[in-house]
Amino acid sequence: MFYFRKKKRAPHLFVGLILFYLILNMIDLLAWASFDNLFGDTSQYVKQSGLSLLHTCITAMIWVPYFRLSERVKNTFVNE
């Protein structure tokens, strides 16, 4: 809703969402790595979580600076 109404908070919320998703992926990876004792071989899940974390890191490295530094974003999201 903030995005489509071009509210000033939209870029901050988007960056927060990306960072939240990054933290969530880190927790997922750590959880699967620690479950090895309980469930046996979880290496497949650890690998999958690691790839997901890598994808999220790449996404964050692209979009966070764009939403924080871009003049286009600053000029687009102008509504209070």
C-alpha cells in the first residue's frame, strides 16, 4: 500500500523487509546445521538453506543500496 501510494516510508519498509528476510535465512541455516544431532543427516537442507541465504545476500547487496542512495527513489516516493 505504501509502495503504490508512493509514501516516503516505502523504501525504508522495503529495506527492512529485505533485512528481515536475510536474518530469517540465517536463523534457518543455523537451525538446520544444529539439527544434525536430532534428525541425522541434514546436509541437503543445510545446502539448500545456504543457497537461499546466498541468494538473499545478493538480493540485499543490489536492492538495499539502490533504495538508500538512488535519486530516482527519492524523487518517486515523495508523499507523506
